[in-house]
Amino acid sequence: MKANRKILYTILLVSLVVLASVSSFFLYYFYKMRNDNLSFNKIDIQESSTVSYNVLANDSKFYDSSVSTKSYITNEIKNVKTYFNYILTFSSDVSINYSYIIEGKIIGSTKGTDDRILEKTIDKNTPTVKKYSGKIINLTDTFDIDVPYYVGLKDEFIKQYGIDVDAYIEYDITISYAYTSNTINKSKTDKKELSIIIPITEVSTMPVIPLSSINTHSEYSDLTEKDKNTYLAICLELFGSTLLFVLTAILVVRRLFRNTSIYRKDLKALLTKYKKVIVRLKNMPDFEYTDVLFVDDFEDLYDACLVTDKPINYYEVVKDKVAIFVLFSDFKAYVYKVNIRNEEE
């Protein structure tokens, strides 16, 4: 009966641990969802960008970057015609305001170091804000880079200050946009930056341009106050369930091990208090030629020990469950037994 009860307690304990773990997982899940972009509505956004260039050399030869792998000496370049294309696609209609700005500058540092000593913006267009309603923005433009002009600026700087510099031309294209979507009931702003860099050098080189890219991401509608309160209620309920399961599991564990703890406590108390008269046995005492008499109180056994001047033998029959104290005298064995207390006692 006691064995069956222990099995039932063990099954109950395992079940409580599993339930507490499951509740804890969903508590974390729903709590995290309250702080994330959980929504039933979303829009997908894809942006793609391409930058290319064509080089016009001083010998009037024209080179297309898309088919040529030729490199150039800066002094041989007459002009670089740059082209960019930026496409922004939404999965549903939006109202959008967008603009772009192209900024050219020369940047230089002391030769062989990163100490920047020259930075001057030369070319900058005036951005025009455009409005659009729909799903696709297709922005395309071209601009010229007057390379000889920037080479002249570098030479002039060296002549004026007597400092040799490593310099390059940088053109930045910054596309800014702000849109409003009724699908997610939200307004957002964002921007995309593209750059082309042309080193000003007397050795063979090529303009550095960004690779064509396609990026996709999603935007979600915000939770309403009602949604947040609902998830808060779910979190509180799961927290209460988890706490209940944990407390119940603790009670079951205490129930399972309470009797063992009492047994060990009682046994330790006897072994400590009467250690001077107790002999610990490695093997079970032999009761074959003795009459076995059980005593109800250890004090009776101790009194007999004092009278007979014989030791009390101790042996644990079943570890953590049953132990006996035995005093042998005149073919009699006086036995005091310590065992796990029955819960119903």
C-alpha cells in the first residue's frame, strides 16, 4: 500500500514539474509577445538599389562599367557619368513623401596615414520632395562627376600647403522617405544611402561602387490597448498556474521525503547520545540461538546495557528505512527497531 502511494506521489510530482515547465514557457511566450510587434496586419517592404558608371577618357574612349573590367589612371579620366536606380515596393497601397540628395566632396589625408586634413563639399543638389500614392516607387537619375576638377583641387592643396595627400572623390546619394499605411495604421520614416568613391591616384585604379542589393522586411500594426490587456490577463493567469504547480510540487516532495527525514533525525539522535555504548555492525546479527524480544523504548534497552554491562549493537537493515539496536544477554536478544513512520500513524 505504501509502495503504491509512493508511486502515485512520484507520478504526481513528475506531472506537476511538466505542467509548471509548460506554463512557464507560455508565460514567457505571451509576455514577450506583449512587447513585440504582434499583430494581425502587416505590410511587406522590398527595396532594391543599383549604381553603375560610364567613364569618358581623355582619348574620347567611352567605357561601360557593366561590360568592362578596365582600370584607369585618374589623370586619364575626363568625366564619369553615374547612374543610380532605387525601387521601393510595398505589398499594399501607401501614401509616401520622398526626396533624394546627391552630395559630392573631396576627402584627403596625409599621405600614408589616416589623418584627414582635407574635406570639402563641392557638388550638392537641392532636394525636391515628391508625393505619391500606390505600391511602387521607381527612382532613377544620372549625374556627372567632373574628375579633372577634383584632381585640380588636390594639386592646388598640395601646392598651397606643401603637404602630399592621399585623396579620393566621394559622391553620396541619400534617399529619404516617409509613408503612411492604412493597412497597419502607422506612419514610418526611413532612408537609404548609396556611395561611389573614385581614388585620385597616379596608379591604375577603378571607381568603387556599392553592389546591387535587394532587401526585404515587414512592418506590423501596433497592439490595441484591449489586446495588451488581454495578453496581460493571460500572463497573470499563467503566472498564477505556474506558482500553484510549483508550490504543489514542493508539498509533494516534502510529503515523499518527510518520513525519511524524520527517520534520519531520530537515528542520528540515538547514535549521537548513546555513542559510548553502541557498536556499529557491518553484518546482520545472528539470532539463530536466541529468543528475540522487542522493546518499545530505547531507554529500556539502555538500562539493560547498564545492568548487564554489554554493548548495544547497531545495524541498518534497509538503508534510510529500517535500523535495529540489539543487546544480547543470556541467550536473549533485546531489539529496538527504528523505521520510517507510517503517514497514518
